[in-house]
Amino acid sequence: MVIYVVEDDTSILKLIEYSLKSKEYEVTCFENGKDFFEKLSQDIPDLVLLDIMLPDIDGIKILKRLKENPMTSKIWVMMITAKTSEYDTISALDLGADDYIKKPFSVMELLSRVGAVQRRVELNDDNKNLLEFNGIVIDELKRTVTIDGEISFFTYKEYELLKYLILNRDIVISREKLLSYIWGYSYEGETRTVDMHIKLLRDKLGDKRKYIKTIRGVGYMLSIRG
């Protein structure tokens, strides 16, 4: 299991890192939110151990950003905090934290809680590979798309475009952003490439083509709303 630890107390950070690595977890540590988000843009972990009190962005704000982003909303998050008020605990849980542990904590308690999260992660592994939107199902493990139970065949770009739209459902995405994300920042083509692939995607979606909304002068949005 891949774990990111965000904690600004160096001694606690080293203790957590040593303890988790002793159990053969893959661990990356950060002392601030900025470095954490830079790494997160490259690789997604299974679990984040997140301190509330950080030098740049507090943990509650980081948690909120994680849960609001479709790309990171399914990451398991365990809050680590010296705060003892009921308000902080409830706030974190209300925002989607999966567990919390209060300082000072023992290594055995930490490993026990992380082990419990790992079992929950493994239990959800099968469903973790599925993205669903109103009868459209993407199996990321098999790289297949089914529409109302029937397999439909998509090219690589069509598949990636559909996946990105589903992950960002109800969010307006500009043509430029789609172009850079699907085709890469170095791609020198024009935004009409996106329009062409949207047309192909709509053709393959059949009746569900209506869910891809054209936002005039901006781009596209996948939504069941009118």
C-alpha cells in the first residue's frame, strides 16, 4: 500500500516513516502542503496520513481540496492531530476523513489503524477499478467500456476523454485543458482536435450522447442536468 505522510514535526515524521516502512509500506513524507500537492499531481496514494497543523495550508483545507477533486476524492485519509477538541474531529469526519489519531500516539496504535485502513482498501479494490456514470461503466483494470451492459469499443484517446469527463462530471472543462490533459502539454494541434473526438465519442455513446454538453465559447461538460 502506498502512503503519503504530511507532518511538519520532523521527529514525529521520522517515527511514522520508520514504523510504516518496517511493515513494508511504500512511504513518502512531506513537511508542508505545497510539496504534498506537487507529488499528488504525479502519483495518487492509497492512504494519506494528514496533520492538521501545518506551516502553509492547514490539514482541514487540504482534506477539503482532496474530497472536492474527483481525481483524489477516493483516497483514504487519516487525520493526525494534537488538537483534542470535538469540533476538529467532527469537522474532519464531516469533510470525508476516514479515521483520525491523536498525538501522542503509540507505534502499535498507528500500525493497527493503518492496518485496518489497508483491509478496507483491499476490500474495495474490485470496485476501485470501476468508474460509473448513468449506465456508462469504465473498467480501468480491463480498459473496457460498457453502455447499459453492452461492451462498446473506444480508441485510446476516446477512452481517455470519456474517463476524464466522468471523473470531472458536472464541471465545465475548457478545450485547452482537455487538449493538454489528453494529448499532452507538448501537443501542438488545435482545439478542433478536441471537437472532432467529442463528436466521435457522442456517436459511440448513442442515446447517452445528450449528457455531453457543449458550453459555448468554453468547452464541454458531462452532466445529467439539462
